[in-house]
Amino acid sequence: MSSSADTEPPPSLLTLPADVSIHVLAYLSLNDLYHLRMTSKRCHQFFEAHEEPIYHQAAIYHHFVQPQTSLEEAAHAHESWLGKVHDWKELCRRWLILERNWDGRGFVREGGLPPHDGSVFDFVIDEDQRTAISLSRRGGLTVRALEDGKLLWALSDQYVATTRCVFSNGFLVFMAKHSGIEIWRRTADVHTTTLRRYGEVVHTPVVAPAPGAVRDFQVQAGVYAPMQTDSDRGHFVPHAYVDTSQDIGPIRLFRVHYPLLAYVGFNALHDVAVVDITSGDVVWRVSAGQGRILGMPSHFTIAPAEGRIIMDIDLTHKYLAVCLHSAVVVYRIPASLTSEEATKLSTADSDAGEKPPDMLVLGDIDTPAARQTTAHLLMLAAGDRTEPNPVAIHGIPLPVWATPRGQDVLEKYDIVPPPLSAQHANMHALVPAGLPRSQPGFVRVRFSPDGKHLVAATAFGLLYFAWDFARVERGLQFSEITEYLLIDESLRDISWNSDPRRLAVRTARDDVFIITINSSFHGPRFPSSAGPNSSTTPSPRLTLTQDATVHRLLDFSNRKLVGRHRGQGAPSYGMQMTRTALWLVWNFALLSHAVTRHRARTNSERSFEPAPEDDDNFRGTVSGVGSVCFLEFTPGW
């Protein structure tokens, strides 16, 4: 006996040829597809029979992949979180859950690696090998497995001082004790032939007589480094050495974007040197503040030499950004230094006859107080107590303490424009004639992961977002392409590592804000003129005025403790945003206490431990203790 579902007439959509029906479904969102699938048994059967093309189109519709991208290419491009995906439906499911969790509408995982051998000063995450590379306040470098904190490799505190480290494309860079920069390479990559530079395979180590040749003390340190012998995971070998003792002296700042390393020394405070990390050779130099100014009014001038304090640097494969206290200066890197097909230049060739390059200058003719009045503001969003669907957590690969609801640990803010009166006001009149203007107070600069956009942070709590800043080279002013956001706390760090739409900002009081630009880009209502079968996927239009949100991390905030009890005022460094998590140096005991409070609320307990700031015994345990902690956004997979 047949059921009514078997005898019901098929929906008109299914009377069409299958390829036509599938094409029509390309215009539906995942939510629409889910409800259509549930309307009848015939629809369900049609979906079962054509699942791969339907969900491939859905992945394109939601801008998860480019139209020409295969499933294997998509999984390989995001191997750390899509590596085990074998069908388009699972890819769509994971991506949708991830975006929901980032937006605070799902669940998150909180946890961290217990501190070993003192407080963590700085760290980087190697997503490929799933390791945490950290530097201790006492000195020394360790590499630990993310899943259990197991020590994989280390350099002693006698060899590595308290310093910073950076990591790019398998190369680990840190300051040497001998007025130089050490470049080490992941052991697993040494014998590969896929990494090429100037058309040649990158060989490790660099050997004499090259100026960047590995030193004997590096080789000895590598030989005596404690390591796990069952595999080369997390292991490094010396690759090159940049000797700065006869040049700029000890290193102040450095950043890496493979294949280039930029650094600033104490003996040449205005100069930035650029090194090819594959060879250790210095290939370009630039003096901050020299060159033709682009992007600012003609009457704008760079601060005199004595006022050009370099606060930070960053670089992409095309541009170098130098953050001065008074302005951010962006230089275009010579194409010969980044092209894979170029002929290798000598240092003499790169310096000979060069005139100062043009400068794209992001500055401000308004005072910080005036700019604050015209910036976008944060407004606490109305509470959304929608209960997320319960999720089953299986096979957690990290030392997770808790899986709370996102809305319990992410305090949501909306970004609102300044009042119309402030937008139309003439703020220049606030500066008395004849008096020097206050400097913007820039402290940090970062490029977006795709290298198209720029953000700069100030000591006055302002973020300057310069969208598609290369337009300045074509004649635009920075004032025409820059938006401003007031966080209202002095800022000190930015992480913009993986997603052009999402970045993290840390304040001097250790509050952390996650800013999502155009949060509906992967949603069903993102405007696009391209059809579902277009050969390209549109880039997200980044602006603070369209669907931008901010979340403050509640469990990584303790305004009464930080500063006073953070190791005699020494700040914690290290913050890295990946596609699935935010990693940062935070106090292990404070996070543990926050998790305990969540559990108490979940269990409806009315009493639990006093707040840390009210417990004198607790205060004594947290001073200066920093660990690599995380907020992960994958629950539900």
C-alpha cells in the first residue's frame, strides 16, 4: 500500500529536467535548500540523488569558494579545518557553523596550554603542524603540541633571550643575543623542492661565503636542542643569520612576510632594512619620512627627523608600512624583490642611484580630540537571548576547559556613525592659531591578509581603516578612503592574520575586541551582481557603515587586575587570529576562574568563589603569569 507521499504529484520544479532544476536551486541559500528538502519525499529523494552539485552551488552562492575551485583545492587551501572534508555538503555545514559561532550565535571553546618554565612573553601558532611556538619571560624557546601541550623541541634560556618571534611560510625568526637576527626553518620543509626563490629551490642552510651564512653557534644550538625523536614535527634547523652588529646594531622591531623580512635597529632609528630571508641578504633600505608625499593635502608635512619615532612596521609582498608617531608611511616595495621570476639583485644594485621612493602618507590634520568626535562609535547591542541548538562535542583535539554559549562570553556592540552635527562641524577651529598640533599618536599598523587594506591604531583609542589604499597612488587622498572607529581605550596591538573581514584589537587595559566587517558576506542577502555561475566571486565590500559588528571577549578581561598585577607593569604580547580561533597570551588562573563561574551559572548555583579582584590570595598567584590561551569557534562539527 503506497503512502500519500508516494502518490502526491511532484513539485513543478521537479518536472523540469534535472540539470535545469539544479540550476534553479543555485539561486537558493542553504536555509532555503533545507526547507525545500523537507517539503516532500520526492524533494528529499531529488536532493539525495544530486547532493554534490546542489551543495557545490550553495558553496559558491555563499562565497565559501570560487566557482572554478574543486573540493580538493578548497580543502587543501584550509587544510587546518577542512582537511578531512570529503563532500560539498559537509564543507557548507562546517563553514556555516563557523560563521555562526564567530557571530556569537552558537558555541565557543575556551582553554589554554598550562604555563611551563615561566610566563609566556610572545608566541606564534603553526597551523600546518598544529604547534605553539612560545618565548618565555625568563628566556628560552619551546615548541609544544596544541592537542596536549607535549614538548616537541626547545632552545635554552642561555641561547634565546626574552624577545619576540615571527613565523611565515615555515620560517621562524627571532632576535639573536649577538646583535643580529636568527632565521630557522621547519625541519620537515628542508628537503622539499616546492619552495622556490628567483627560480631556484630554497636550500637550507645558507653556507659561507654568503653574508647570511649560518653561524657555528646556531649549528651547536640545533644539535643540543631537546626534541622528540619519533618525528620531526615542531623541529627547526638553522637557515640563515643576519649580522647587524656593524650596521644598525641591536634590533628594535622586525616583521616577516615571506620572502621578505623588515627590521629597525637602535643605531639607525629612521631606517628600515629589508632582507631576503631565503638568502639572508639585505636587499633594500628606506629612510622613513623621505620621499614625495601622496595622499595628504599639499600643506601637510612629515615630522622633523628628531620626531620620526618608528613605533611599528608591517609588510606584504608589495608594500612596506612604517608606523611613525605622527603618521603612517607606506612604500611600494620594488617588484624585483618579490617576483619569483626576477633575477637576483645584489645590495649594491638595489642601492645605486636610487632616489627616495614615493610615500603614501596616512596622517591627520585634525587633533585627536577632534577626530574622536567624528569617528564611528561603539554601542552595546540589544540582548539577543536566542538559545543556540545544543551540540554534541566529540574528539576535542585541544585542552578545552569549557564550551559556553557565544552570547555568554562575547559582548556584542554595534558600530554607529557619529552624530550629524559632528560630521558637519569644522573641527579645525579647535586648534588655536600658531600652536603646534597634537600628533595622532599612532602605535600599531597592520595590512589586511590580502594586502589591500590598512588599519592603524592610536594611543587615543582610534582605529584608522584605509580601504583599498593603493587608490592613493592613482590620485585619491587618504581622507577620501579612510573611516575611523573610536574604541575609547588606548590601543596597543592588532591581529589581522587570516580573514580580510575580521580582525582583533587589544587595548592597553588588555580588553580584546573582535571586529567583523560586512558580517553578512557569507549570508543569503549579500548583494552581488554576479550570477551563481559567474567565473569570479565578489570580494567583500569593507566598510564600517554596512553590517559591521564588534564583540568584546568577556572571559579575557579583568580591568581591575591588569596593569597593576601584570608582572610589574610588563605587558603581555602575542595575539594571533586564525580562521577558526583567536589565540592570545592571557593569565591561566583568570581564565580558569571565569570558566568556573560559567559552570556555576549553568548548574544554577547561587554561590561560587569571590571575584579575583576581591581575593587578596588570588592576586598573588596571577602576577606576571601568562599562558597561550584560545577562544575556538568550531563547536558543532
